Amino acid sequence: MFSLNNKEEIDRVYAQLSPRADLVYSFVSIYNSYINEKRIYGGVGPEINMVEVHTLTMISDTPGITVSELSKMWNRTKGAVSQNVAKLEKKGLITRKQNDEDGRIAHLYATETGQRLSTAHKMYDNLDIMQTQQELLAECTIEELDAFYKVLKTYISLFDKD
């Protein structure tokens, strides 16, 4: 392909390839900040970030789910999911119930406040997704958006192979 000893060739190839990779890096960096920003969803419940509210919604939609099951679904470590679950529990949004047969396993349930917040989150997301789609359609065709989402899905599958 090219020699690791040829700086000019490496620089030339890098200049060709890096702009697209830089776009992905920039998007990921900006989106990472966005998902960690705390907000109040629909005036319900405490301030919470996207990672926490999506975890809450998964618990609300799947009563009795475990940390292990959440970690598989979100492709996160059990430790990372446990930290989010602990924050939700501290905020009074979920409860844990120990498994009668195996005390090491805890089943997670949304509290009444957690369920209201989950519903408010879904409404917030519905409106946000529709608004974002309208803004994207001002610059892109529906076919381009479909292709973008197909590429994202394929990109994610590349990470799943690792």
C-alpha cells in the first residue's frame, strides 16, 4: 500500500482520508457533550442526562430487567450501567428487588415518578426527532437520510465485530 518510511506519501494519504474521519470525530465529540448535558424532560422529575433517561426508559418499558441485561442491550460494562442505575435509584426514579432464588441478582423497576419521567422523555424525544428530521430535510433528501442511517447501522456493526 505505502511505506511507513515515506513521510510525504503518508502525509498525502492522510490529507485525503482524514477530513471524513474528522467529521465523524467532530460529530461524536459534540454528541457526547449533548448526551451528558442534564435537562428536565417535560417539567417532570429531576435534572437528568440522556444516558440516565434512556436507562430509566428501558427499565420502565421492561419491568424486572437486570443490570446484566441492560449492559448487554446498551453494549456497556456492568460497572458503567450499575453507576447509572445507582444515580437513578438515588433520585428516587427506580427501585431494586432482590431475586428470591439468587440474592446476587436485582430486578429493576421504575417508580411512579420514574414512569412519569419516562413518558415525558418519550414525548420530548418524539418532538426532538421530528424537529431534527425537518431541519435535516431542509438540506438533505429523504434518500440521503436513509443512506446516512444505513451507514450508521453498518458503522455500529463494525464495532460489534471487535
